[in-house]
Amino acid sequence: MGWVGEQIDSIKSLQFRQVLTQAISLGMIVTSALIIWKGLMCVTGSESPVVVVLSGSMEPGFKRGDILFLHMSKDPIRAGEIVVFNVDGREIPIVHRVIKVHERQDTGEVDILTKGDNNFGDDRLLYAHGQLWLQRHHIMGRAVGFLPYVGWVTIIMTEKPIIKYILIGALGLLVITSKE
Amino acid sequence: MHSVMLRANALLTFSVTILALMCAMASLSDNFNSPSPTAQVQVLNIYRFQKKRNGDDEVSLTFNMSANLQSLFTWNTKQVFVFLAAEYETPKNALNQISLWDSILPSKEDAKFWIQTTNKYSFVDQGSNLQNKDFNLTLHWHVMPKTGKMFADKIAMTGFRLPETYR
């Protein structure tokens, strides 16, 4: 009971000013995280600048739980690039490699075909029914950087929400009860 | 008890910072590598060349290729993804890139190779423009690091031409 009692005591002994300071510092943490995320969105030009790899279709290059940094520029899409795309009727974006590109002479529009490095066939089976090619508007970004393992944190938290609540609760308590 | 938490927190923050710094330095060190890869491709036989039922031209060919990509590997390289693409221009399309063959090179020892094979992916045009068409065969590589920035480059090999008649 020692630690819990101590924490409760420290909560009881809080003054109004102290509560306010702590609320502000908590707010600072949340807003700075938000600023970093939105800032990344601006810099990379991608709706989601960071994605977690969820499937093994790009193994051994990208494994489940790895993190990819995306960049969305005006540059044309070329074969070999690893793109993140959304297919109509599917919620989860897919990270695969471009294997075919046909770029129009007059409009500059592109037809793109993708494939996972670890998959046997191309992605036409994953596309919407009857869809043969991806167009520019399906592409959310292209992968430019890679960081291993870090994405496991989010995978664990989505699959076991209880761990998320425990973690948020513990962090919140830590912020409230900590004194400078 | 409080100080234990604070110390654990400080230790965690410090170790994560060091780890992030090491990852960043490993990625930056890749920039000092100036690779000099080489590749030669020879088209041996175009054993099928016809118009599909929907009107698109399709080509099947055998080729051999020798390449040395060993200089791409650094201590931060997990693997190199390498592929050979046919590239050409048609009245309809400013650029057509069609991957014919690809492979994953997991280590430096695998990066010097000679291969004779047929196209792994179908070589199909959008339309019927391939008769007597000049095309490039381009060897692309995509260096996938253990951590950090990915690199890509290519060697274009010119002077290939498809036959005038279907076969």
C-alpha cells in the first residue's frame, strides 16, 4: 500500500495552483505531439507521414511491426518505388512495390500495377472488382525511410486495448503526481 | 519510490535518445558509400510475339544478364531489391515501364550473379505498338537499409528492338 498511499496523499495535498500547472503541462505534452504530427504532414505532404507495416507481404524487406516514413511529392511515380495505396472499399492502406507504369503522353495520368515482394502474383486480386490499374489518386505516399520494430507498440495497443488504457492511466498519474 | 520512477524514466529517455542517434548515424553513414555497379544484358530469343485477343501486344523472351552489385552493400544494408524493366515510349504513353524479372539479394555474396531466364512477369503493351519498337532494358536496384533512408538507382541499357512481325 506504501506507493499507492503515497500517491493518494500527494493528490490530496495538491493546491489549486499546482493543479493548474499540471493541467497546463499535460496540455503542452498533448499539443506538442499534435504539432509534431501535423508538422510532419505538412513537410511530407502525405496524409499519414508514418505507417506501420501490418502484413508480411514485403518480407524480408519489411516485417510486421516495422515503421515506414512516407513522402508525397509531385514527382512522377516510377517502377520500383514502394508506394502506400488505398483501394476503394478497403479501409487499410497497403504498402507494395510498383512493377508496371504506363504514363499518358497528353495528360500525364498514370496506370500503375503493384506487387508485394513476398507475394507470388501481382495485386490485381487485391484491387476493387474489375480494377486493373491504380491511378494517381489511389496513392497516399511513397516509402522513403525505414525503422524496424518500433511499430509493435501500436500493433500491441490496437490488439490489446487494455494495455493502452493501463499505459495512458499510468502516464497520466505520473504527470499529475510528479513535482518539479 | 518517487525517485525510482524518475530514474527509470531518465534511463529510458536516455537509452531511446542514444538508440535514435545511432540509427540516424548508421543511416547517414550510407552517404559516404559511392557504389559502382555494373550490368550487361543480352536478349537471346523472342520466342513469342503476338497480339492478344483484346488487341494488346504481348512478348515473351529469354535473356541472360550478368551483374555485379556488391559495391551497394554497406554495414547498414539489409538487402538489395533488383529488377530488370523494359522501358519504351509509344504514341499513347510517354513512358511504359514493365518489370520483367526481379530478385532479392540478401547479402553481398549474392550480389555478383549471372542468370539466364525468361520474363517472370508478362510483357504486355497498352495497345498494339510493339512491332519494330526500340526499347531499353534498365536494371533498377532499391537498397533497403537495416534502418534509415532507402536508396535507389539504375543502369539503362539501350539498343534493343522487337521484331517487325508477330511470331
